[in-house]
Amino acid sequence: MKILVLGKGGREHALVWKLAQSPRVERVFCAPGNAGTALDGVNVPIETYDFDGLMRFVKKEGVRLTVVGPEEPLANGIVDAFQKEGLRIFGPSKVAAQLEASKVFAKKLMRDADVSTAEFRIFDHPDPARHYVETREYPVVVKADGLAAGKGVIVCSTTQEALAAVERIMVKEEFGRAAGRQIVIEKRLEGEELSVLALVSGRAIVTLAPAQDYKRAFDNDAGANTGGMGAYSPAPLATPDLLAEIESKALVPIVHALKRRRTPFRGVLYAGVLVTNQGPRILEFNCRFGDPETQPVLMRLKTDLCDLLEAAVEDRLDDFAEETLQWDPRPAVCVVMASQGYPGNYHKGKVIKGLDEAAKLPDVKVFHAGTKESAGMTVTDGGRVLGVTALGDTLADAKRRAYEAVAKISFQGAFWRSDIADKALTPKPANTPQQ
Ligand code: GLY
């Protein structure tokens, strides 16, 4: 069968690479893709917002399953549009995708479903929000309601910072008018973050191996928040008991609550969890595969991903009780190589060298993110450029191999964190602040 993956990042390259390994898959297209998806699949020059163009392509090529990578098309209703045309697509409906697209929707649903999350208040006008932040204990987190490419979540240590955050989101509308119409203000919790991704269809929930990602730009969690500078899986922090608690007290209640509302969730339910001294607390839900978590998770998955996604789309996910998923027992580490300046401004078009040498290393896969082909060369085309991922007998070994591959690759202005996986390799203080 033919499959179409939508998006152009490292997550999408990992999806294309994994789906192409299925014996049932004849070809994997990627729209619009990057230089890496062009190697493991076939790129199609259609943007993810062009729903009509994508549907025309799917019908013309006889694509049997479309898999959505990023959140924007989901929030804009691509699944509803495809389904109206009778086309099979993996991802949640527009209403269910509000779980990620609206922080207000997510917090209210968590409250209704009795899911543990930070105390919060919702505001639709700056004046009461300003009064509220005057009376708070700090730190607090101020969140724009809508999608803001990860930038609409502002951690504030003082009243002045919180007032400035309210101003930026609601008055200056820095993240867009719709995104700033409402805000959530919540207590900032302390603990360690964990990414728990599950495939969901109806009431069936199949939890994937847990991962941890590194959101800050530089070592020791310094610098700005990014989309993610590296990840590893499995995460030793996620003991079987903790995972069971997250499933029963967060995933199950949310999935059931959405079903009760007649807006059942189908797709990837990604819980951003903070493991605190009082137990797990949900920071946010996303409704898609994580990036870069997907890279190490899929590196380890042995079960046919095509079978899994197809079962979800056909409401047969119960066939895959969690225990039956096959995993490579070896841990995987992904190190993101980024362009100098990311997550702010950065240059594009820098020639990337050493990809072939890195690819020769055993149990290493270089997933492309912001790359493209230009005049027979692979050049940078984004902030996050590559996700260099390796398996190892131990987590330390996987880390060593990933960095061995990183050392073979170069482009002007390249930077990366040197401490990916250290959270699990080095002893740490009991409480580390939420990023
Ligand atoms: N790595 C964070 C995310 O995918 O949202």
C-alpha cells in the first residue's frame, strides 16, 4: 500500500523511515518533506495547509493512509476534511485536536476529568489578569491559549515579568490575535519532565515507550526554550508503576471524557508530564507525535508501525494490547544539531558535510529535519537541522555512539547540546525546576 506522511521535520523523517520498513508498504510519500525523507521515501511538493491539493494527490496516487506529523493541520481540521471525502487519515478531529490547540480547552477538560494538573485560572481580559498576578506567589506560568509554536508559554519569576507576559500575549498579541484572546495563569510546579505518547482509538490506548526530551537550547538547561534539542528512550524515570499511574489517572480519564462528549480521540495522545514529589502532574497534552521524542522511540520499535496506525484508523487498536508491542531492548539517544541563532533567527543554505560517514556507523540513523537538496548537495533549511540517533547496549553507550556520529558531521554555525541523556546517567538533586 501507499502511505503519505505530512510535514518536513525530524519526526516526519522518522515516520517515513519506519513506515517504509513495513513489508506491506509499497511507497511512502512525504509532503513537503526534507532531504532525508527524499532518501527513505518520495517527496511531494505540497504544503500541509493545502488540504485540497493533498486530497487530490491522495486520490490520484491511490494513497491508502495519510499520517499527519505537525499540529497546525490537525487544529485546522485536516482529518475532518479527509474523512468527508472518505479518505483514511491518522490523527484527531479538529474538535479533539483542541486538546493541544487550546490551553483553555485542555485545562477545563483536565479539571472535568479530574486529571492532576497545576492550579490555574483562565482570563479573557487583561485587567483581571493583571490584578490576579499581583496577588500570586511566584514563580507562575502565563500561557497563551492558542498555538504559538511553543513560544506562548512564559515562566515568570516576579510580578513584573507576569505583567509583561500578559501585555505581550493579550495586548500586543505577539502570538497572534486568536492565540492571545484568552490566557491561562498557573502555578509553576517543580519536578522532572517526561513525555508519554500513546496511540489512541476510541477507548483503546496503546502506550509507547516513554521518553525524555531537552527543551532548552544549551547544556545544563540554559538558554531559550526550543522545540527540543535531544531526547532518549526509554526513560528510567518512568518506572512501570509510574507509567501505570499516568495511564490510569491521565490518559484513560481524558480519552473517556472526550468520548463522552461525542468527540472521540483518534491519533497520538502525548502527555507532557511533570514528575513531582507529590506524583505525576500533567503540564500539557499534545495530539501528535513528539519531536524529537519520536526519533529514539521509533528507532526502538520493532512492531510494524503501519499495522499499528492502520488499526487505530480502523478502530482495531484493541488487537495490539500494549504487552504485544515489540521493542529493541537497547536504549536510543537522539542529539539535535541546530543552526546558530535557533530558536531565534538563523541562516539557511549552509552545506552539510559528513552525512555519509555518519551513516556508516552501526546502529546510527541520521534523521533530517531542516535540510534540503540544492545543486546536488544537502544544505541547511531550518533551525533544527538533524536528529542524530543511535542505539547502544546501555544508555551511556547509545549516548557515546550518537555523539561519535555528531562529530563526523559539520556545517557552518552548527551547535548542539553535549549533555543529552545525562539526566538519566548522573545523580541529580531531588527537585529540579520545570523548564
Ligand atoms: N518535544 C516537544 C514536542 O514535541 O512538543
